[in-house]
Amino acid sequence: DVYKRQVSTQSTWGEQQQIEGKQKMGNFEELLDLKTKDLQKFAPVQYVAKQFNIKASYVVLGGIMSILVLLGTGLGGQLLTSAICYLYPAWMTFKAIESQEQEDDVQWLTYWIVFTFFTIFDTIINSCFLYIFMMGLYLSLIHI
């Protein structure tokens, strides 16, 4: 308290704002480190942080912001969907095959069977609706 009173009486308004800004930034960095500590352990995050000489939490924050910008602009939906539906399960399947446990093998085999079923079902339904739409369009053009 004494320090704050001295700072407030001796410094200008701009210096007070700088001090408060540094305190808030410190709180932000602590919160960021706390929320991203699990993600900071991934080897790619550590590699990028080391290459650019920045904190791993900034790499995580940059990745999250990049994903949000891509999704917000509509450019990254297909990429994110593909990563979630193909890359992550493929990696986990690879790890499951290499492990000694049978439970994870069954889990990921089940995932691929269900995923394939829904993909085939989706393709058939889309083809049927496209056929119905094209027939309707064709019939409406004939009767014009």
C-alpha cells in the first residue's frame, strides 16, 4: 500500500498506466500458462517455441487464434473437420496398434467402422437428394 501511494504521488498518469499494464500482463501470462500447461508438453509446440525463442504458451495461443481466424473467415472448416475426423483418429489408431492393450484396438476399430458407415450413408443420401433435385429441375425445365 505504501509503495502504491508513493507511486501515485510521485509518478505521472502515464507511468501509473504502465505499471498497471505490466501487472495485468503478468496476470495474463500466469493465467495463460495455467490454462495451456497440458498443451505446452506436446513436442511440436516445444519445437516451435524453441525455434522462435518464445514461450510455449504463446505458441498455443497463436495456434488457437489461427484456428479461430480460419473458422471465422470460413476458410478452415473443411481443414479442421478433416483433421478431427482423419488425422487424430489415424494417429491414435497407430498408437493403439503399437500398444499391448486390446481395448484401445477395439475402440479405434469401432470408430473406423462407424465412421465408414456414416460416410457411405452420407454419400448415398446426398446422391439420392441430388438425383431427386436434378429430376425436379429437369421436369420443371421441360414444362416451361
